[in-house]
Amino acid sequence: MAAMAKKLNPLMLKGAELAKAQQPRLIRYWNIAKVEFAPPGLADGPQISKGFRQAIDYKRIPSLTMKQVIINGFVCAEIFVLYHIGRIVGKRSLVGFSKIEGCNSFSAMKKT
């Protein structure tokens, strides 16, 4: 047991040094994450609704550049793929829904 402790001690010291060296990066990341991952507040409401109105504005479609059209296409494809990945994760199966014992979807419809 003592031999194992002697071998682990340098590793623990090395880990502490690495953690101390990464501390400025972690502080910077945390400060950025607090701003970027914060939910929208009430003051952001008008800006969000303006963004939705601009996204639905069909009059500006002919003025879009090909680059903007391709970017919008990729965004739509990303949303489509993430939606279906979420469905698969929610179903816990690639095909069909998993059966839960004791639960019959038609039991509520049967008249007794």
C-alpha cells in the first residue's frame, strides 16, 4: 500500500500543477459561458420578435446572396437532423417505440 502511495504522489502533484496552470483559461471560459448561455431576458423580447419577422419576410428572399441561401439551407438541415436525433433518443430506439410493461395504448379506448 505504501509503494502505491509513493507512485501516486507524483501524479497527484502533477495534476495539481496542471489544474493551477489551466485556472486562467477556466476563469475566462466561465465568464464567457455566463454571458453566452444565459436565457434571454425581458429586454431581449423586441429584438427576438424582430428577428422572427425578418426570418419570415418573403420580400427579401430575391435579394439574398448565394452564400446566405446556402447558410440558411445548412441551418434548416441542422435543425431537421437534430430534431430527428432527439426523437430517436426520446424513443430509445431507432425504429418504433419501446414497449412499457403494463401499459397498453388501447386500454383507455376499451369500454368495459
